Amino acid sequence: MSGALPVIAALGAGRMGRGIAHVFAYAGHRVVLVDVKARPEEAARRFEREALGEIEAALAVLAEVGVFAAAEIPAILCRIGFAGRAAAPAALAGADYIFEAVPEVLEWKREALSFAAPYLGANTVLASTTSTILVDALAEWAPAPERFLNAHWLNPAYIIPLVELSPGRRTDPAVLARMKALLEAIGKVPVVCAAAPGYIVPRIQALAMNEAARLVEEGLASAEDVDKATRYGIGFRYAAMGLLEFIDYGGGDILYYASRYLAEAMGDSRFAAPEIIDRNMREGRLGLRSGRGFYDFAGVDVAAYRKEVLRRLVGQLAHVDLLLPPGVAARKAGG
């Protein structure tokens, strides 16, 4: 590895590559944005100015809202280099981690990975940021499949903590551990998902977004009210508790009966619960109150846990500026 902190390369200088460069440079890493597209000289210079300018603008906004002092921006930007296609080989050869971040077109990703292949170091970890293409479909173009995996960042990459990691059949478990440690060190929250379409977030998100659109399509609620419901209900809850934690907290039987009712009332099997919910019901694994559900609550101090959940929810109230003092309605009414 080179230097005190690993050197990072973003292979592709579009939105995702810029976001990755931003977050690693902010954390103190040296980063190089690599533009793999062949461009005329003036167009290349213009693209470089655009890429670095976008990062600088994003940093300025974060400073403006109080994340850090604006005086730090020049030092952060100094840690970001830019390499056009001609300079790309040297930039890639000096990187410890390379994140391929070209658009979601299989042929373009094949070209980018094939282009980078000859220049990778003996210990370099290569990751694709793809949100749609399975890791093993890309691994054949990686020079060392044991050091290749998918790392799906959520936009904006420099803000959203989650990164979904999807190792392939030949990914070395030690490489997965290295990637997790790298991301955790810059404040990210990596999760691991087997190679499957949609990972975790896009799979859940697609269902939720389509259902929200159907509510508007069917004339059941306005777009504004659907969004209020998701911000102050669904999103509010699930920022404090994960989906499966929430099932266990309230009781798996609630989901079981609600799913049966919706599936029958709507005449639509998409609302039916999966087999694991039925099985948990049969086995009495209802969650917190039965001691087991998706989680094992044996030995958990239930009162302390409930207090912790309440603390998280109160924190969410403060975040959305709805943590009101006692008697607020009376005061507003002049009583």
C-alpha cells in the first residue's frame, strides 16, 4: 500500500466518480479522477474544470450549512487530481483502490475495466459502482477476480452513508474485509448482499416508489400527501429503526394479519407476506415480546431497548423541527 492512507482512483469522472472523489478527499485520502473517454484537448480541459468545479461547489454548500469551515476547502481540493486518458495508466498504477464509475451500460463498463486491467498493482482492489449489473457478469474483465467486487454507492455519494457491497464467487473474503474497513474509516456504513438484481435498497425502493405512484394514479391521494406520508411516517420510522427491527418491535403477527387483509381486500398477491413471515407465526417467533423474531432478544434489557428506540424517534422529531414543548396548542391559541 502506498503512504499512510491508501490512494483512491475513480475510473470515470461523472457524477458518481466525483462524489467518490469528494468523500475520500474530505476524509484525507489522495484521490485521482480518471476520465477514460478520449476527448479533444480543449474538451478535455473543459471537462476537468467542470468535474473539479462541481466538487468545489458541493463542498461550498456543505460549508455554508455548517458541516465544516470553508477555509478547509482548498486543502480538500488539493488532494484531488485529474487524469485524462493519456495520463490514466500512471494514475491507475498508483492507486490502491479503484472504483469503476462509468454509466450503467455493460459495453462501457467492459471497456473501462479492460482499459484499467494492465495497470493494476499486485494488491489493488477493483470495485464497480454498478447499481444494476451483477458482479460475476463484470468479473470476467477484471484482471484479478479475487480482488474484484461491486460497491454500490447511493447518490449523493458524499452524503448518503450506505454502501452496498456485493462480492462475486471468486472474491477473496479478505478483500471484502479490506473494503469494509476502508469505507468504515471514512464514515460510511457498508452492508453485504449476495449477487442478486437490485441489491437491498433498490429492490425495496422500487416496490415502495411504484406503490406511491399507484396511489396517485388511482386518485387515492395527492403527490404532496403521499410524500408527506413517506417523510413523516415511513421515512421517519425507518430512519430510527430498520424494516426488520420494526417488524420485531411491533410484532410479526401485525404484519402477518395486515398482509392477509390487504391481499384479500385488494385482490392482489403483491401484498401477501412471504413464507418467512408465515413460518415465524407458526413457530411463535413474533419478535420482541416473544423473545425471538428476525432478531434474538434473549438477554436483552427490554425496558432499556424500548427507551433507546424512543430516544432515536425523539431525535428524528428534533431533526424535522417537530419536537414541541408541553402546552404548545394552548399557547398558540392564546390560552
